Amino acid sequence: MAVLKVIRGSCPGQLVELEGERMVMGRHPNCQIVLDNAAVSRNHAQILESHGSYFLEDLRSRNGTLINGQRIRGRTELHDGDEVKVCDVLFSFHLGAPPGAGGGRLAGGARHEDISDDTPAAGATIMGADGNLRSTDLIDERTDDNSSIISSLDIASARHARMAVRPEVKLRAVMEISTNLAQTLELDGMLPKILESLFNIFPQADRGFVVLKDPDTEKLVVKTMRTRNGDRVQTTPLSTTIIREAMNEGRAVLTANALGDRRFDQSKSIADLRIRSLMCAPLLGHDGAALGVIQIDTLDIRQQFSQDDLDVLASVAAQAALAVENATLHTSVLKQRDLERELEFATQVQLGFLPTERPKLPGYEFYDFYEAAYRVGGDFFDYVLLPDGRVAVGLGDVAGKGIPAALLMARLYSAARYELLTRPTAAAAMTGLNEVLATSGLGHRFVTLVFAIIDPRRDTVVVVNAGHMAPLLRNLAGEVSKVAPDESGLPLGVKPDVNYKQAEVQLALGDTLVLFTDGVTEAMNSRNEMYGNKRLVAFLEQAPQDVESLGEALVEDVEKFCEGRPQRDDVCLICFRRVPDPPTE
């Protein structure tokens, strides 16, 4: 795996692993590598991986991205030892561990710290306001017999308050936490209030943390932290052994004098912080599954936590877990509502891109059909009337489904029209369109597309194909053949320097050209059988002559074949046929 090593920044020597096919560097918290600096653009640059090779691409940032001191334009391949500069931060790129690597491993991500069991010093990629990396070290412990755990409490029993233990303290705690938690349903606003309440309940507490399990990655993430004096926490003194025990066993844990635990002998942060006592309570959901933990600790050996304190924390944790679940559910409901609104708007926008009328071209009749597998899709078709009276028909398929594919389809719509109207030939238009998409920062998404340019004066059609299925030509006798199957080039967006070829076909009276996406041929029935090319050709050989009847019958045949099974992919179909000119009066 490739890494970036910090050369200049507040943590020289730290490593950033390049995981996945795409890692975005920028100021936005959703970036995989966050650079919190006003000079850095929200989405500044991206690193792409393809078959073991890595490429750096500037995303039209304000201040640019440099490789070995040279500002890059578009996508540039990275080589071992290259220096990458983003504003004030300087990295070196390495295919594998760099020479003399010794710093902690950094996992790219937002500002929350990931707790990992893979390495003794795991952390998050966090950049300060000065644009420099800041490492938040996490302690990864191994269980041994010399544990500092002196007491534990079944968290399930804490759901039912046992008022025999300092009843006035527990009642005050429950009332305070209830008041604070009732003020918000948002997780980010609620979690700091939990720690605020705990600091009021436990005056000896010096630090507090709320750790939650990420539902997607299963990693533990520090969601909020607090110190008694309000200072920023530069290190995270979290015992993963204690956290894992609390979550796996569903028990609140009390430790004493963590400084004396032999498991912390090699941890400089623990020695510096001099942790004397800590409590860790799991947050259990309604089904008993652990959502995370609350941990607080003290540095004062004279004010260590007691069994009574643990009982109070366990009660608070039980209530906080319910609040976390409610907040998570509330957030999900709001996201779903917003998503439904966005999808409805996206559906209307996408339908607005598609043609509302078929061309009125003397001597030709047209049929088209489009249906997305989801609310929005990535299939694309369009008719473009060229200045010299020719009509360009375009049909394509964006890799993927849903919103990302639909956004790329919208980009394709405008770029294709521009290229067709400004280039001299169909092949040149496809070549130009490929250059646009391959250098537009869209990552590894690609598009298959076919253009068919109809010249009604000569009754010819010019076809250029970018990785799409070859159009099918049916003559008046019902014979079906592929149009220029050997002239198909690479899909759009794979390589920027592809020159596409075109083929010209003479259309006789009654000839019909059928363009389609794989939503037709890859439609599947309940026995996992695909509709397939052979069935499509057999259908066209017997289909009606006029394209309206042909298209509707083909759609009906595909639906009948699927036996009511929901479609797995978008379906797009265009048919056009040369017909005799109407008699002139």
C-alpha cells in the first residue's frame, strides 16, 4: 500500500496510508485527508489508484498542487519518492513503507479519532489552523494478568436505579442528565452535554470522552472530549483493553492508579498525564448491543473514583444510551426526509435533461424509451439538430447508479451537445468529449456512449462508438446485423488521449437502427437468466415494421421475460427507421 510521509508540518515523519481508489485532500471535513487551512480549497486535490499506479489530480484549487516543485495540470502519475506540496504542507510519496519509517500510522479521515487495534500508535489525520498535521495518539493495550481493573458493574442492572447507593447523588445525576439531554435531539449537540453533566456530578474528573462505534466501519471513534480546565486535548489516553471489556461484557469498569499498571509501561502519554483513576461505562442499545462508551478519569491520587461513583456513571450511561439511540433515529429520519426531497428534485431535473419531443425529420420515424432502475439513473439519450440539417442521436450508459451516475449524466448532456455542435465530425466530437470527461476529476467513473449522425439528404448514418454495445440494423426482410462492431473504442473517461473512429452506413427504405443500453440485454428473470443478445436479435427479426410498435413490443417483451422482478439497471432504447417520403401535394 502506498503512503504519504509528512516532511514539513507539525508532525514530520507521520504516515498517511492511501486506502481505496480515491482519497480527496482538502479543507472540507468530508475529505479523506483534512487540511484545515484557509489557503487550502474545500476539495483541493485527489489521489487516484488504478491497478497499482497512483495519480495526483488538482481539483481546480485556488493555490494549486505541486509535485517536485512543479504545479500540476490535470492528472499526473506519482512515482516513488515524489514530493507533494499542498500550500504549507509538504509530503513525500512512497510505494510501501518509506526508508526509516517510524512514526505512527495515520488513517485519512475527518477530525474524529479512530481507535484501531492494528498498531500501537493509531490516529486520525488532523490538521491545525496553521495547516500542519497534528497527531492524536491512541493507546492499544494487550490484556495481561496485571490488570488495574478493581471493580465492574453489570450495566443492565443500572437501567433500574438502585437508590441504596448515595440516593441523593444518583437522583441529582439522573435529573441533570435528563434536563440536558431533553434540550436537543442532535447527536453532536447532545454528546458534549453528557460530559458537561458528568463534570458537574464528579468534581474530581479531569478528562472525559464519549466513544461511539461507527455503524459502517465498526471502528470506535472519539466523538467528543472535555477537560476540566477547558484546554484542547492533544493526546487521547484511552485504554482499548478497558473499552473492549466494557463493550463486550456490557459492564461498567473502575480502575485505580493506571500509572502503576505494567501494561502502560511503554506509554509516554500515560506517564506524562499521570492518570490515577478512571471509569468506563458502555452505552448499550435496546437490543443489548454496545453503541460505545463513556470514560472519565482523574489525575489526583487523593480523589480516586469509588464503587458508588461507578454505580452513578452506570445509571447515567444507561440513560445516555437511550438518548444516543433516539438522536441517531432522529437523524436518520431527517436524512431520509431530506433525501426524499432531493431525490424528487433530482428526478425532475434529470427528466428535464431528456428530450421531450422526437425529431421531425422527413423520411424518418423515431421511438425512444427511458426508465431508471432507481429514482434517478445514469442512462442518457439525446437528439441534437445540427446546423446543416443532420440529426445527431446519442445514447449512453454511465457506470454506476443513483445520484452519482445522474450527476455525471447531466455533465455528459451539456458536454456532448457542445462537442457535436463545434466539431467537424462525429469521431472528433467523441474524441473531444472523452478529453473533457477524462480530465474533469470524476475519479474512475466511465461512460459508454454511441453517436449516430443521420444525414437525410444522402440517407446515411455515421456511427462512432465509445465502448458501448453495437447498434443493431434490421432491413426490410427482417435480417439483423451489428453496425461497425470492430470500430468500438474505449469507454469515455478511461484515458484522455483516445482517437475514436467512425463508420458510415447507407440506409435503404425500411431499414431500422436500434440503440439500447445493457438494461435491455441484462434484464434478469427469477431463474437468474438474462434476456441476452440472442433473444433481442430473435425478437427484432419478427418485430413489427413501424418503430412505435417495435419499441413498445420490445419493452413489453423484456418486462414479460423478467416476470415482475424489479429491474437491476436503467433501461434506455432508441429506434429510428427510414420510411418513404409522404407524397407532395
